[in-house]
Amino acid sequence: MTRALHSSDAPLVGVVMGSDSDWRVMADASQVLSDFGVPHEVEIVSAHRTPDKLIAYGREARGRGLKAIIAGAGGAAHLPGMLASVTALPVIGVPVPLATLDGLDSLLSIVQMPGGIPVATVSIGGAKNAGLLAVRILGASDPRLADRVEAYARELEDQVAQKNRRLKD
Ligand code: RP5
């Protein structure tokens, strides 16, 4: 079993990252999940520093009741792809930007998965959308959650309408 840094009861989504330095980006995914009331866990799992833990995490994830994994990493970011290779769960990859190359290295190493093992890659630093995508995945079998996604989309629409009104004031 893996040890969660902090977790809710019966987590449905695993938010993992290669280093605690990724938290500045990955916190957005956790925030979205909290906002939508989705129980989740947060864990540091490094592909190259803790390879055995990575394999165990991926292999045990489905049996522990997780429905999706959000994995963020920077640089040579093999964490999401490796996780996807040892679990049937959907894996959402978040390219974390580091000081060099503006995250392009992270993006390319996560998005360019060979056919057969998919990783749903969001934009560089796009942890918010990773959280929202996980919510949508859960919403496919949870109508109340899907309703909340629709309500959220309406809020965004309302915000644009408000901004337009302000522009014309
Ligand atoms: C990657 O190396 C991590 O995902 C992180 O983005 C990067 C740097 O890690 P630290 O040196 O900050 O621990 O594995």
C-alpha cells in the first residue's frame, strides 16, 4: 500500500507528482477536485527516484477504488506514461514547467506516447484542466457530478456576459 500525504476517505482520484516542487502547479488539480467534492489523495511518486513505488501505485490503484489518476512531472517526465502502462485507469498527464525549456520538454515527453498506452495530456501547467477532466470522467457515471460540470460551464458563460456588460457600461 502507498501512504497518502493527505487524503479524504475512499479517494476516487489519485493526484501524483514527481517531486514536492511540482505542488506549486499540481495544487490546482487538487483544488478543483475539492471544489467539486471529489475525494482524492495526493502523493509524491517519482519514476526515477522511487520506481518500485511507481509500479506498486499503478498496479494497486484500481483495486483501491481509484477511478482516474492525474500525474504531473517535469523535464524527462515519464511518470504519467509509466503509470498508464501498469494500470487500466485513465491517466491524465500534466506537463510541469521547470526553469529550462519552459515546460516544452515536459509536454513532449508526456504527450508523445506510442500507440497502445494512452495518456490524456493537458497543457503545460494545466493542472486545473486535469482536475476538471477527472471530474468529467467521473461524471460519465455520476449524473449529479455531470450536472455540476454543466452548472460550472454556465457560470463561465455568465462571467463572460458580466464582462461584456461592464465593457459597455
Ligand atoms: C521531476 O523532476 C519532477 O517531476 C520535477 O518536476 C523535477 C525536478 O524535481 P526536483 O529536483 O525539484 O525534486 O522528476
